[in-house]
Amino acid sequence: MREIALLYSRLQPPILIAIPNTSPTTMAACLAEIQDGLPDHIYAHLGADLWQALDSYQLVGRPEPHHMMELHDRAAHRAITVDGVFALHENDFSEVLALFDAAYPGHWFQREMLSFGPYFAVRDAQGQLAAVGGVHVYSEQYKVAAIGNVVAHPDTRGQGLATQVSAQLVAELCKHVEIIGLNVHAENAAAIRVYEKLGFRIIADYFEMTLKRS
């Protein structure tokens, strides 16, 4: 197996992930061959220029540059204070959803995500939920996890609360998995600095985009 493309159909629009491992040319050939069987509307994570291989689709808006990052220093998170950080559960959904609605209207967060794997949060001085962090992918069997849904309330950004939540999340994941990754917008310099502080480094670049069949 040289390349693999994944279609995640649980969400709408479905998400196509095709980031080359060895050869953009091989991945482009794969995408060209499978495009007739893909949904008419997809949200794609693609390596640079690979959307052109999907020539039956049109690009909607501009491709957004992202980095893939992977944890390489499993001890760096220990320097971050995590006092007040606590674990979330599915019955916390309403409060978590309110935070996402305030911070990122149009988000992808759904109730079942709280059961995928560990999620942590911290409250502000008034007792309101101020920051949340969890996972998009989690498998103890395959020893991998992908951090996702890290968010801070607009009124508390810049206070380091999302960093604390992420540090506790990394500490918990390190107990159970060997590979921890995440995706971050390439223009989000503040988030990249936080993840680097927690021991992550950039390992690949890709673009996120919306595609609709012509």
C-alpha cells in the first residue's frame, strides 16, 4: 500500500482526507480514479494542488492552509500548570455546545464526540466553562490519537486556559497511546506556539477546502 484516501461520511458534508505519504503523483491518480464515486459535496483535506485531480469538482472559496503536527517531546506538557482542569462527559454536552456556539459559530461539534475519547475543560472565575479540549481520533488498540475541538471562550482568550486544558489532555493521552497528532490552521500563530510549547512539531502541510461537483 503506497497511498490511502479516506472518506468520513458521518458528518455533512462528508470529509475526504487525502494527504500524500510518499507520492503526490500517485495520490492524484488515486483521486482521479475514485472521484465518480464520491459525494457531490465534500469538505476535503488535501495535499497541495491535489484538488486539481478532482476535475469533476469546483472549488468553493479559497483553500485554507493547515499544518499537521505530531508530539515529539512527551515531557514538555509537565511544565504547564493544570490546576482546575477537569474531565468532561457526555452529560456535559449542553454546556460544551454553548461554548462552541459562542466561540465558533458553524462548528462541527456533536454530542457523540464527548464519548470518542478524553475531553477536558476549565472554568473561569465566575464558574462558567472557559476552555475545552478533546480528540477527533482515539484508539488504544492502535495506540494513536488526534487532538481536536480545542476552544476557549472569546472573553477568556489570551489567559492560557486552552493551554492548560491541552496539557492535561496530552498527559492523559500519553498514558494510553504512542502517537499523538493534531491539525492547526497555518495562519493561527498563537495556537502553533502553544502546541510547540507542549512538545509538538510540524510534520506536513495540507489544505482544507469545500468542493462541489460541477
